[in-house]
Amino acid sequence: MTILEAENQIISEFENFDDWMDKYNYLIDLGKSLPLLDEKFKTDNNLISGCQSRVWLHASYIDGKILFNADSDAVITKGIIYILIRVLSNQTADDIIKASLEFLDKIGLKEHLSPTRSNGLNSMIKQMKLYALAFKTKFEFNGIK
């Protein structure tokens, strides 16, 4: 699935709700679907700075694609990182770096988050793109595609 297809799927899911409390509850339910992150990845090195709650993000590079796994100690944050993973995981570094993630505006998420949660969202996106840039640089430097 492409980034755009995943974004459109999430937009479609959120269009089923008129009220923002229902959308928050749905986001929390989505967070409960986040696969468990292996405890060995819950390290300070994997903590995303700038988030109100603790969020661990791990990335791996397999067959030219970047796979993300994450966890958080806050239910709403788990939902946010879950939808970011749905969109960005299993994509190429170039596609992740170029992703505009406009779906976040289209579902109204940015405008309904508190300033601290909004900063956390931006930190999550930044960290995912930094992982993509790091993998791209590492493998291009070594002549691997």
C-alpha cells in the first residue's frame, strides 16, 4: 500500500465520525491495536524528545523498506503513533522523506490537539523522517539500494 492509499484509508475511517470526542475515542481504540514493542527497544535512545508522554520509536531496514515499531505510556499518543506507522511503515526512505502527511490536517487532528500534543506529533514525524534519512544515507554511502 502506498503512503497516499494509507492516508486516504485513514481519512475515510475518520469521516465516519462527526464529533471530535468520537474521533478521539477511535484514535484511542486504534492505539490499542499497536503491536507490542519488544522491551529491549524501550531505551532512552529510542525515546522521542519533545513529546509530553513517553514514546519509544524503533526503526529497521529490511529489503529497501523501513519498518517502524513504537509504544507509548499514553493512550492518545499510542493512537497518534499508530496512524503514523500505518502510513509510513514499510515504505522506502525516499517516500517517507517526501511524505507531506496532509491527512493529519484532513482528519482535523492537528487543530484538535493541545499545543504540547501537537509538538509531540511534530517530534514523532521528525524522528520518523530522520530515521529514513539516516537509512538512506547509510545505504547509499555503502552502495546498497
